[in-house]
Amino acid sequence: MRYFIFLAIPVFLFAASYRTILQKVDTSLKLKSAKEMQQAAYKLYQSAQGKNYPTLEASLSAFKLRQTPTLTFYPPGVPPQTVIMGTKENYRGALSLQYPLFTGFALSASIDEAKLKNEKAKLQVLDLRRNLYLNITRLATSVAATKESLKALQKAKTATTKALQKAQGFFQNGLIPPSELYNIQAKSYQIDAGISELRARKQQLLNTLSYLLSSPIDSVELPALPTMKLDKEALLKKALNQRADILALQKTLGIERTHTQLAKSSLYPTLALAAELKRQGDTLALDGNGYTNADQSYVGAQVRWNLFNGFSDKNRIEASKLKELSLQTQLNDYKEKVRQEIENAFLQLHTLQAKLKSAQMETKAKEEYYKLTFGRFKNQLASADELSRSIADLASTKAKTATLKAQIFNQYQTILLLGDSELFAKINALDVSSPR
């Protein structure tokens, strides 16, 4: 089933600072740390690739024997004969070349594992960026909603001050009892307390946002809500096929498959080639010692095959296959969770839109009721308590409307981030570069 959502909410906060805040995500220490870990994974992958090449090693050794090497013969009928077989001073130099020609696919499996870990680290950076955007948007919209609620309370404070001035005049002329005046004064103090609380709440949100971005943020304003349609089925398909966290789980599954391949490699023989240019002598000229030949170079090969090790290899292979199966089950479960998140996000967006319409109508009604009540109060047809309630109710509905608008903005951006981070970046004009 496909359906479209059209959003045409009037601009309630005009600015582009939301985009500026999103651009500051690269200053986040969390993201910097993840990028550094990804670069480490890339270097490990490059290191693993080096195993494809032969190794070349040069060595030079020198040692001095305590005694001159000799050999004693015991021919029959004659005294033992001792002859010198070497020198005390000995030097050896070699240039060794080794190449594992076949390792039962263990070498290729280890390189594939390093490659997949590098790719997974890239995806983890992208997913961390997406989650930072989600948290930034939630905090930014909370700041904006708190700011609008603060404005509503400040207007209520102004209205209460006007009512208090009027009530003081009535009281001085003996037209109302002290309780009426005290009622309005109490409401004024209550509004002052609410303003202080909202200011503190706003600053707390800004502090959290600054910490998240590792950059000071002192104000937040939201842009107009995008009016483009959101296709739930298209977003869901994009999420299941291209979302970074899902792809990272697939890479984890791939890594476990390389472990299975590595375990299977023990069932095959290994073949290694070696060659060495080697000379020895009793001086650094390495031209021999007069007893053995100076040139001791060689070429060789080695074949090894583990024929039996107590079924250890078989059990390790089975364990790796079971891990693969477990990871595949986790991946399927996670995809279902993502599907439900997107479904629920759309339902929540519908709910917020319906609440906003109700709140907007309620605000109009409360505003008219406040005007009516204030007029009646001036003519002593309404009590101070009734006027105070009308002021509080109007401030509450204005705050609720502002909060709902911010929540709709947050929900819209959240749906984009749940389904299509590229579309989110395009709508918000972000330049998101992928790590190497």
C-alpha cells in the first residue's frame, strides 16, 4: 500500500540556523573518534593486503667461538688425530625470500576479513552521523518549542500585569476584596516561576546540544517545514537496502563467513617456497673460512598437512557456521524492527498533525475567551480567578501549539533519517562526504 503525506505548515520560525547546526556535526568529538577508528581499520586492511606478497629479509650475524672448532679421529692402531674444522671468528650474511604459495585459503580469508572490517567501520561512521542528526534535530526542536513556550508565558505575564494594574485600581476604590487582588498577584508569581523554569530548561537543552556537537550553541531557530511528499513504501525500501546500520550488520555477517573460511583452511595442505642467498666467512668479506664453502645459498619448498587434531577443526567450523546462522537471524530481526520504526513514525506524524489542528482551533477559542473575560473583568462582570484561568489557559494552548509544530518538524526529519539519509541531506542542503 502506498500513500503520500502532504505537509504545508506555516513558517513559525524563520531562519537557516538549523542547517548551520547540522553542519557542525563534523566538530563532534564522537564523530572524529569514529573516523579515526575507521582510518585505523583502513590501515589494517592495507597491512593485510601485504600478505599477498613475498617477504624479503636481509640479515648479518657475527659471533666468536670460545674455542677453535676441531674434529678428532680415532683410527685403529694409531693415536687419536685432532684436526681444525673452523675458525673462532665467524660472519654470516643472507638475503632470504619466502612466499606462501598456498595456505588453504587462509590468507585470502584474512584479507577479506580486514576488508570487511574496514567497510563496516565506514558504515559505522555514516550511522553515527545519522544518529547525531537524529539527536541534534530532537534537541533543536525541543529548544525551539521551549523558546515559543517562553514567548507565550511572557505574553501571559504582560496580560497578567495589565490585569493586576486594573485590579489594584478596583481594590483602591473598594470595588473588589483583597482575595481578588491576591489571586492575580499569585498568578503573576506563578508565571514568573514558569518563565524561570523554561529559561533553565532551554539552557540545559543548549548545553546538551553544545556537548553533542563539541561546539558552543547559544540559539536555535527552525526553518520552514519542507512541503514535499513522503512516500512511505519508497522510504522503507531504501532503508532496508541502504541504511548504514543494516549494511554494517551485513558486513558483520560477512566477517563471520571469513572466519568459517579460515577454519576450513586447516583441512587443506599448505605450500611455501623459500630461497636464500647466503654467504659465510671469517671476515666481513664473507669469502669463506678455509674450511667450508663460502656460498651456502639454497632454494626450497615445504608442504604441510594436518591429518588429524582430535576433531578440533571440524568443531571450529561448525561453531563458525552456527555463529553465521545467529547473525543472519539477528539481521532479519533488526530489519523487522526498522520496518516497525518507520511504520510507527508515519502513524505518529498523522497523530501530531491531527493534534496541531485541534490545538490551533483551541488557541483561537482561548484567545477570544481571554479577550471576553478581560472585558468583563474591567466591567466587574468576571472575577479575578476567572481572568487568571483564561490567561493561563491561553498561554498553555499557545505553548502546546508551538510544541506540536516543533514535534511535527522533528518527526518529518526523523522519518527522512529513518528511511533515506541521502534525501535528508539533499533537503537540508548538506554536503555529506563518505569516509575512504
